Amino acid sequence: MNGTVSGGSHDPFSADEIAQYRSETSGLENRVHLNSAGASLMPNVVLDAVVGHIQLEADIGGYEAADAATETIQEAYVDTAGLVGAQVGRLAMTEHATASFVTALSSVPFQSGDVLATTRQDYVSNQIQYLSLAERFGIEIVRVPDAPEGGVDLGAMEQVIQRRRPKLVAVTQIPTNSGLVQDVYAVGAMCRDHNVLYLVDGCQSVGQMPIDVEAMGCDFFSATSRKYLRGPRGAGFLYVSDRVIDLGLQPLFPDMRGADWVDSDHYQPAADARRFETWEYAWALVLGTGAASRYAQKVGLGRIHARACALAAQMRRRLSTLDRVKVLDHGRELGAIVTASFEGHDPASLVYELRRRGINTSSQTRIDAVIDYDEKGVDGSLRISPHYFNTEDDLDALEGALMEIVRA
Ligand SMILES: Cc1ncc(COP(=O)(O)O)c(C=O)c1O
């Protein structure tokens, strides 16, 4: 097996390390997995954490198992908070990124006429939520234009923040539909300077690159476990800043876990991020999220990022040499997601044909990113999302299979 990227001189991992990490993921025995932007493969330790707790629930009862796992659950919070540079009291566990995003959004006291500033590349469900807020509460959505090289125009963002004084700025760090990485740190500095609330969707970035929510200056950071973090499906988390707590922001529909005190007429929101949580959890999945966070930090986020991006860059180079294939990723900074359109081929059929050959990728249609795909003049794309555990052999297998399918 080839553990190198482009000859290996800048590869932060040795071939032995890659072989070791691969051996710790049973799913890699049978598949070429290039779908970490959809759902990655869990390392065995993550699977063990999830299955172990489900087994304990079956053996002694769900509530009793949660009590027995109090310490390991606390470790899951500590390690997941550590993954993004947060204090443990500022991390809420959720069911997925959208749940995190919605609960955060619901805490912003929008009034008619308020401005929400965002980008043209924000995730589709987030855009739908903005549209719903506009329709129901009369807020104005300002989509800041992109720079010519791709990604939000930072100068234009600064002007919107200065002139329109948005109630909230919301940016998706890595869109679902492209290799673009938005400069969420620069936008965070602007929001701090102008005292504007800032929500970052980190669904595709967490586990793919180092994240420091303090340096980012965000008030909310929403994430999911199953993608580049390599956690289980059905779990996610939300970071909230001190400012959110100090301002007394709380979700529109709090749950009793989020209350420190209740009488028949009042309640007191929890003094920490618990106010964004609900009472019922799949604790097995929370433990899986903790195990995935620990594993990613052990491997090292800096080098995970370097290798995943190098593999993606190599994939883009390979695809750009193929006839009637258009690589769609634009931006000052590109990450590990590769998107491409194949003239005369529906992306969903390509995914199906690849999957039949044991190669996992995913496809997107226009509805996943209306603004971006319309601008690029395509109906959707094939999405190839390597991670650090992939190898050049995986890229060879994908390229070979694509050529075979396209020729047929
Ligand atoms: C950028 C981005 N944000 C949010 C989501 C939604 O995540 P979830 O399905 O965990 O709610 C996705 C899912 O693909 C995504 O790519």
C-alpha cells in the first residue's frame, strides 16, 4: 500500500503511520472511502465507545447506564470542547449540525427590519432558515458578494457590517458543495470590532483542520460528528461564547435540562451551554463523539489537514486532465472537498456506478447549492472528499473506475 502523497516529501505522516491508522478502521478493509464530507468511517475506538454503551444500556437499563457512565460522559464533553479550543461549560451536545444551528439561531432576538448578513456559499438548510426568518419575522437577508477568486469578499463584508449593523453574521466555514474554505477568522475579527453576534457553521471543517473558536471570535460554532470528525451519525455539538451567556441568550424552546430553576411563572436558564441542550440524549453517540474528538487530537489536526488537502489537490489535478470534466472548486484557500461535473453524466449515476465498484463518493444536485451551481452553470456535482487515511492507491482506484464508467 502506498502511504504517500505526491512522493511523500511533504507528507506529515510516514507510510507506517498511515498503515497503522488504516488498520484501526475496519471499514477500510472493504471499501475505498472518499466520502468523509458525507459521513466518514469511524475508527474502531469510536465504534467500541458507541456499542459498549448500547450494550450497557441493554444490560442494566438506559438511565442506569447513563449514571454509570457519568465520568466518561464528562470526558466526552472535555475532549470535544478541547477539539475546538473551548471551555467545557461552553459546549452543548446536540443531535446534528442543523440542530445546533437552529437552536443557536433561535436564541437571537430578531425583530422586524433586522439584518442578517451571510454569504452566497452558506449551507442550504441555513439559507432556508434565513428565508423562513425573513418571511415570518420580517428580517432582511444580506448576502455579501463573493470576491472574483471565490469566497466571500472580505472588504464587502466589512462594509455591510459597518453600514448595515447586522444583528447576526452567519458564515459556513466550508460549504457542502465546494472545496472553498471561507476566512471565518477574518470575519470574526470584524464582528468583534463592531460588537456583532457571529455564528459559524463548522460542519465540514471540524475534524478536517485545527479549530480555535476563541481566535475565530465566534459566538456560536455548530458541528456534526459523522463527517471529517469520524464520529457516529446522529450526534453533533454547539459551542457558545461567554458573550452569549452574558447577554442572556437562550433558545426559543428551552428544555428542562437547560433550566437551573423553575417555578410556575418563571425559570432561570442554566448558567452555561447546557441551556442549549435537551434532556434526552443518545449517550452512546455522545461517547462516540468524545472518542472521535480524542482520536482526531491524537492523530493531530494540523497534519490531518495537510494530508487531506494534499490528496484533494492531487485529485483536482488528475480530474482536470480528463476530457469533458470540469473541476468546480474556486477560492483563495481550498480544503479537502473536491467537486467536479462530468459532461453527459448525471452525478448520482456516477456515485451508483462507483459504489458498485466498492468506491464511496457522493453527489449533489442543484437544490443543495442553488446559488453556487447556477453561477457555475451546472446541475450538480460529483463530490470526492478524501481524508488523511486515504492513499494515492485510493485516488488511482477512483480515477481508473471513473475512466471506465465514462468510456462505457
Ligand atoms: C456545511 C454544512 N452545514 C450543515 C450541514 C448539516 O449537517 P447535519 O446533517 O449534521 O445537520 C451539512 C451537511 O452536509 C453541511 O455540509
